[in-house]
Amino acid sequence: MADLYIIGVLLALLSGTCNGFGNIFQKKVINKTRITGDKFVRSPLWWMGFSIGMIGGSALFIIAQMFIGPSLVPGLVACGLLTVLTIGSVKLLGEKLDRLEIFGILLLALAIFLLAFSGLDIPSSTIDLTDLDLAIRVAIFTSIFSVMWILTFLWARKLKLRKGTLLALSTGFAYGISNLWAGLIATTINPILSLSANIMELMYFIFALIILFISNFFGIWQTNEAYKYAQASNVQPLINIINQVAPIFVYFLVFMRTSTFGPSLLIIAGCGTIILSGFLLGRRQGELETIK
């Protein structure tokens, strides 16, 4: 069991790493095509970035969810993503890290340690999708986050100042929903593939596909909208605030798991550390805009 836990942690970190490299490759092509006027979809490098990030990263994300569940994976993915974006932008720009950025990377290493040793995993094999109470709690969480997502989005549309900030926070709610349902779809994969799924598993699978498509499609669109009004160095860390807080609610309130004070403190401290490191490393994420 411990081996499966370690595999899940490593897969989550690898998912973030793939997303980071995919982001850099795609961004490099898009920045170049803005100057040349070419279509970025004609570039093999863009498709390589898309395959590594969206396809490879997403597949690893769901597999990691099967091993350790939706409470730990988002934070570990964020650690891998932030590390690659930071170091990758430095290498491509030929610059050096300053002291705050080095401290930010050290914080990411600490966050990985805190999350990995919290032990607050929810393996898909322990999730009972026939539990009606669980279905009600999932529906309540999804409804609350959806309402917050819509309200903050509508509020952002009316603002003249801080529009990008609120759009970024709104996007975090979309990804919070996505992360929960990615964990649920991971639970249904084995019965679906083996053609042994019951009606509840089939319903979860169908709803998960719909919700994942909606939340990720509009999440990506809102992120790009936020970039119009705020720097990338601010947008991504703000998205991470909601995205890192959501798994704590998922663990304790949706799946009703209990834990001693120590492990609970570790996961809360780990998520907080990721948010802080995101702001310290945010400038490097913004500098991806300058990569040619």
C-alpha cells in the first residue's frame, strides 16, 4: 500500500512537470507566431507541447487520482508545474534566479514534503459511489463552487479595476470543481473498461465527462480573459489560492475523512506553502510572455 502511495505522489509530480513543459513549448510557439503571423497549430513544437501537457499531463493526473485521490494530487501537480515554469523560463531567458525565487523553489520542495507525508490520500478503491450521502455531498460542493464561480465571474465583468484579479479567483472555482470530478472519474475507469459498471458508476462517469469538459473549457477561456487585464505573474498564483484550498474541503467535508491533528496540519501547511511560493515565483511565469 505504501508503494502505491509513493507511485501516486510521483505520478502527480510528473503530471505537473508535463504540464510545465507543455506550457513552455506552446508559449514559445505562440509568442513567435504573434510576430511572424503564422498559425501556431501548424507548428510541430506546439503539437508536441499540447501532447505533453494536455494529453500526457491529464492522463497522469487521472492515474495519480486513482492512487491517492483528489485531496493531494492538485497540490503536488502545482509543485511540479511551478518548478518547471520557473527553471524553464530562466534557462530560455538566460537569466539567474534571485534570492526570493530561490526561496520560492525551496518552499516548493517543502510543500512536496508536507503533502507527501500528510498521508491524507483517498484511493479510488476506497470510494463507494453507491453511497447516496456521498452523492449529496458531491452535489452540494459542486453547486456551491458553481454558484461562486458564476457570481465572481459576473462581478468581474462589471468591474473596471481589478477585473483580472477577480477573473483569476473565479477560475480557481472552476478548477476546484474539475479536480473533484477528475477524482470521481478515476474511480469509474476500471468498472467502465471491464463493462461491469453499475448504474451509479455509469451516471458518475457521464456527469464527470460533461463537468470536466465545461469546467476546463471555460477555465482556460477565463484564464486567457484574465491575462487581458492582469499579468500572468499575478493570475496563476490567484487561481492557485482557490485550487489549493478546495482539496481540503474535499477531504474533510465531501469524503468525510478524519485525521489526527498532525497530518491535517501538514496538508494545510503544504497548500499554504504552495500559494506563497506561487506569488514568489509569479514573475517567472509572467516572463514566459517574453520568450521568443
